[in-house]
Amino acid sequence: MASITTNSTSFVSNLREQIEYPKSGVLSKVLIKDNNCQHTLFCLATGTEIAEHTSTRNATVTVIEGRGILTLEGREISLEAGVFVFMPANAPHALQAQENLAFLLTLSEHHSHEN
């Protein structure tokens, strides 16, 4: 099901065909990752909540289908198909699926400006 590869190999997938909703909670599939990025398909059952947390990596969320609320740095963002969100590293965020919700999460390396 999940396909893990590096950036030296091409990868093609129809995201809608990969969607599988669990009866409750979250089902995630790492589609591709390398040393810099990880692309994971998340499928959340209606009513699922992910408590506030942070990540040490930059992240983007691209909603494929469904509806939910992303609370990002205290601001509520309505999630629906086509919505794209960038979350900087260490930004507090939480998620609630109002109905079955599928999105692609891309984590990328966070580079400090100290280089």
C-alpha cells in the first residue's frame, strides 16, 4: 500500500485511489520520502481530533476531500478540498475532522538562518 522511495526514483500515484478511511481515528500512509521531504497521505474518520502539537519541520497540508478545522497558532482555518496551508516549524497546531477528511502532509527540513 504505502510506497517509500527516494528522490532518485520517479513516483506517480492517484491520491484519491489511496484514500482509506478508518472506522475511527487516523490512517496514514507515507507515499514518498527522502533526506529532505516526507509526503504522507492522512485519512481521518469523522469526529477525529488531533491535540495541539508542534513539529520541528516545516509542513504543508493540501486537502483532497472532506471537511475539518485546523487551528494554527490560535487561528481557525476551515479545511475543504483544494485548501493549501503552510505551517512553519514549531508552530502550534491542532486538527478536528468534521467529516471524513483526507489530506497530503508534506514535511520538509527546517533550516535556520545561522548558516
